[in-house]
Amino acid sequence: MIRHSLSRRTFLGGAAASPFVLSSLGGAARGADITVGIIYVGSRQDYGWNQAHAVGAQALKEIPGVKVVEEENVPETVAVAKTMESMINIDGATLQFPTSFGYFNPFMIDAAKKYPKVEFRHPTSLWQADKHPANAGGYFCYLDQGHYVNGMIAKGEKLPNMVIGGYDKEMVASSPFGAGASEAGRNAAMAAIADLKAGKPIFVGEVKSNTGKVITSKDTALYDPSLETTDYLVEGIVGSV
């Protein structure tokens, strides 16, 4: 990780009045073929979400021609907007991964509009082609299927244009149950997985959104195309989309 004596956000705020400072720094930081910016909401050593991304960042650093700049403990506020701007203007980042849910709207979206030549990727499926900038996107949508594709590549198999699957196609595997999982909970989970492997519907009967709208009145199969365009929260969930 590249560490500075002051934070990116503090530096950018102080340098905003002097474009000469940013232009001189920006020119010196563009030696790599591509500079990737990765932003974490917490510590990179949290033994969880942030650390998983940090492991990926370390792998990127080992690729010739790839420079990685990182900043951790960035709140889901205007602070992340300042961090993204500094990575672009100071480090020359042309690909950014703001890795926390709350970074997406409005911060990442606004940055993508302001910097159309920079690519932004968010770890969700929130991005929509008809609503958001074309230089933004997501990378969490087909996480499990990505593992399956990695296996196909490792075996030298030809990749299809699209790969979709779940437990029934052995493309998804569950991690071991934690110590806090009750026996009843484990049995219920295993029964649900068995149903998915058997090809049973993912939704049975009527499905309503949490606003009371009837989404469907029939059973929904596991690979029903409607599941690819889900823009609602189901009944009982608090929140909005």
C-alpha cells in the first residue's frame, strides 16, 4: 500500500486552489500501463470484506504494468468522492473500485459523470444501463459463476458467451456452517439446497414487493428471466430500491 504523510482527502482539499500542484504530481505518477484505485470502507486487515479485496489488490500488484493505489477507512460520505478524485488527479488512476455499498450513489455515479474516461466498478448489481453512466458498472452479479468459469479456464475448456447456474449445476458450494448455527438452522439450509439441486421453484406461489405490488402469481423457476431484472424488495423487507 502506498502511504502518504497526510491523507488523500486532506491533500486534495489543500491543493484544490492550486491546479499547478495537481498537474505536476499527476504527470509523475503515470509510469504504469494502468493505475487501479481501490477504496475500502474499513481496515484492509478486517478478516472479512475489505481484506478479501486487499488480497485481490495484492495479486494485481504482481502483474507487470499494473500499479495499484489504495486507501482504507474511507467513510460512505463526500470523503470517498475526494479520495476518488485524488486517485485520478494525483495518481492517474483510470480504473477504480470503490468497494463499499454506500459509495455507489451518489458518489461513484457523480464521479463517473465527471470523469467519462475513467472506469468505475462497484461490488453490486445496482448499475443499470438505462440510468447510469456507461463507464460505470458492477462486478458482484455473477460471483459464484465466476468460480466455475475459473475452473473451466484452468482445464483449458472453451468458454461459452454466458454461464448461469447454481447448486443444481455444481457451480455453487456452501462454506462450512459457523459455530453459532443451530442444528435446526443447518437442517433447514440443507433442505433448501436439496430443493434447489432438485430443480424446484425458487419462489412458490404469489410474490409481492414490500410496497404491496404483486410481482407474480405463479411459481418462479430458478432460471426465470425475470430474476435477472429484479428491481424490487420482497414483502417483509424494510427499505427501497
